[in-house]
Amino acid sequence: MVCPLEPAFPIEFFVLGTPVSLQTKRPEAKAEWQVRVKAASLTALPEGHFATSSPIAATLYYFPDDEMEGDIDNIVKPVLDALEKHIYLNDRQVHRVVAQKFEPGNIFPFAAPSEILENALIRTKPLLYIRLSVNPFEELA
């Protein structure tokens, strides 16, 4: 049974700007990025929600405004950490992560994009689209 104050999943939102790498030499940049991620998530969450204890699947699509510098995997951990104790209790609950970059000229038509993803596709880049689900197997069936 889902607690009435637990967020309704899936949760989708996007964060404007360039994600900060796990390997950044500036800890304050990482902290600022994590505050932005959490703030952006509030557009999809009710006030006063509880963090879920359910398993989580995370999808991160990065849309840079130019060829991406760095590695896509280095942007994952700061995002997952930003959502800990906010959307889920601990990032150990994350059972699956899909991370993909879509550099300019390398975006394909999504078969059935959600309204949030469609909005992200037409926005000024760079931005990071994030989708969280409590079904880690949803795209595997």
C-alpha cells in the first residue's frame, strides 16, 4: 500500500543548465547543482511529501547545447545524491539507471514522449531531463 503522502510515480522534470561532474574540482559547484536539481524536482512533487522506500529506476537524458565535454556517467552520481532523502530515502534504492546524451544533430524522434519530455525537447539547451519510477523493470518487459 502506498502512503498518501508518498510521491506519485513516475516523477518527471528537467533542470536547466549544464550538469556538474562528479569529478569537479569545485565542491561548491556540485552543491549548487544539487540544489538546482532538488528545486527543479519540486515542480513535480506535492508539498509535504514523504520520501519513498521503494526501488527506483532513474532515467537521465542530457541535452547539451554543443558537443559534451566529459563523460556521461560522471553526471549521474551528483543527481542521485541530490534526490536522496527528498524523493527516496537512500540512493542504494536505485536499482537501474539509464543515462544518455543527445548532442545537437543527434536527437531522434521519441516514439511516445511524455508532455514533460516534449517540453524539454523544445526548450533552450543545455538541460537535463530526469524521470524516476518505482518499477525498475518497466522498460525491460
